[in-house]
Amino acid sequence: MTTVSPFYRLFLTGTISAIMLISCSSRTPKADDAFELVKKERMQSNDSSFVSNKIIQESMKTVIEKKAETPDEWTLFKTETEKNIRVNEKIIKELEALENGNGSLRRKVANLKKENSDLRIRMDEYKEEVKVKWEMFKTSMSHNVKAIDIELTTLNAAARK
């Protein structure tokens, strides 16, 4: 039998331990590393299905495009009508502030103020879902707002004389 020196045992034990430690460590590459490896392999193999860096970089850019939303016919009409109603309210306040107004002028202004207020309430209550009545409603509202505007303009001109 041969005698094994303690140095040889120590060396053999250390080598086996090192091999076991190295082999026990996990060798799972990360997803990014795997992607890079596949990309390099394809570049080297001149694969026809290879995707160039330029295409990859462009696809990584996520640009959110916001489309310019054009308001529908109802929204445009509602905005314009509300603007006209606000103009009417301003003229009504000016006419109410006049000190030389007689009783009939004040009654007409009060009636127009009520009609204008009713139109605002009617506008707020109108549902967008009622598409069938849209044209009739649009015509009626436009006519009523214009009628009040014309009458207010006439009263305003007459009151300032």
C-alpha cells in the first residue's frame, strides 16, 4: 500500500470542493442576456430572418400619438348655443341696469330673461342619445336663440335712444 501525503490529500480535497462549488452555481442567463446572445448568433450566421439593430431600436421607441379629436356636430352646436345664451344674459343685465327703462321694457326684459333661462335648462336636459330628434331640436333652439337676440338688440337700441 502506498502512503498518501497530507499535502496531496489537502490538494485533492480542495480541488474536488472547488469543482463542486463551481458546478453548483446557477448558470441561467437573464432574458436580456439571452436576447443579446440570440442576436449575436444570428448576426454571425447571416440568418435571413435577422432583425437589424435599427429596426429593433425603432420598435423600442414608443411614441404615443394623440389624434386631434374633432368635436361632433352636437358639441359644436352646444358650445355655440351656450355662447349665445351667455351673450344674451350679458345684454339682459345691461338692460336691467338701465335706470330710464319703463314698465313695459322691464316686463319684456324679464320675459326674455325667463325664456333665455328656459333655453339654458332645455339645453342642459337634452340627451345626446336622442339622435332622431336632433335636427328638430337644433332648428328650434337656433330659431329661439336668434329670436331672443334680435328682440334684445331691438330693445337695446330703443332703450339707448
